[in-house]
Amino acid sequence: MSGVSGREETGGQEGGRATEGGRALRVVVADDQAAVREGIVMLLGLLPGVEVVGAARDGEEAVALTAELAPDVVLMDLRMPRCDGAEATRRIRERHPGTEVVVLTTYADDDSLFPALRAGARGYLTKDAGGEEIVRALRDVTDGRAGLSPSVQRRLLEQLLGAGPEGTDGPGAPAAQADGLTERETEVLVLVADGLSNQEIAGRLRISTATVKTHINNLFAKTGVRDRAQAVRYAYQHGLVRAPGRSVT
């Protein structure tokens, strides 16, 4: 399929109305199953702030459409013919660093997750994600953050936290005021580690989303982390939360 037909397949789904104060995100959808691909295009076309500019049937077409259309994000399936999603992600990130990749797949096993992240995907969602979660991930990756679903965050952390500091098995000792964090910043960090969005954290703590963002910016600066995924890892390593399945000794 050529780049032109890739645009036609979106069926004019440009319902991505620009959000207040900013333009719509330009997205290419890549999935080898026509019904799934068309469904994703239709869903995104109904959501504010997103414009689907192309649709690809495999990784080769995803790379070609990225070169032609320069989208902000490619929403990438993994298991596709000719060129799978991980390889397509690697090519896109290598040749077009201005385009981010969010994986949208049925699979969250290690053999799917880690190759995609190593290839350069900044987001990873499973196909049970709702429209709001998908848009949030698209926004997160274009803003320089990781767009990982809570379940994927936890799976990633289980693998990353094989050993704690100085070879101990598990996170380090609890540090409620690690790196000078205030009590409120620590509360926010723990909720980030639990996979809550800014809006959900605001509801839980009965504060505004703007205040949540301020706390997150402050804790990022104090801990030296760059995005939510690193913040989650920091929380586990410093004993602020426990990895799933680990018992307290």
C-alpha cells in the first residue's frame, strides 16, 4: 500500500479537533488486522486533540508513512507480517527521531515488551485500553514522558528490580523523606507508582491537577528522574512501595 492509499484508508478521520491552546496530535496507526486497524482509526477520529493522518498494514508501511507524513506518534501493533512492530519501531526512531512510538498490542509478555522498549518505544498499551488511556499515552510521549499502562509498569518493574542496593533481594530500606521529598510529594510519588493519572491523584488527595503537576515537577527535580517510569522505579528502589508478590520481612 502506498503512502497515498495509507491516507485514504483513514476515511477522512480527522475529527481530531485541536485541544484548547494546542494543535491536534498527528497519528499513524499500524495494525495488520483490517477490522482492528479501522476500529482504532474510527475511535481516535472521535476523540479531541487527535488527527489520524495515515494507516499501515505492517511495519514496512508504517516506516514509509512516517517518512512521508512525519506524524507526531505511530500507534504500533507488534506482530505483523514483513516487518514486525519492534523492527519498525527501531527504524522509525533511528531515521525519524521526531516521531514517537506507542505500542498497542494484545501481548504484554516479556518477549514482546522488552524488545519494543529497547527498540525505542516510549509507550506500551494493551488492546483493552480505552480511548482516554490511549490519548493520555499519546500526549505523554510527545511531552517527553513514558506512556505505559499500569499493568505494563508493574511488569517492567518486576523485571528491573531483581536485586536491590548492594546486592540485596528487593528494594532498599524505606525512606519516607528520600532526597528531601516533602510528605505530600512522597504521597504523590507513591500514587504515581500505583499507576494513577494526575486526575486520579488529584481526586484521591483532594487537590487540583495543577497542584499535582507542581508536586510531580518538584519530586522529579529532587530525585533526578526524567519521567513517570523512572519515578516508579525510584519509588520501588527506595522502599516507598513494594513490588507485587514481595513480602515484608
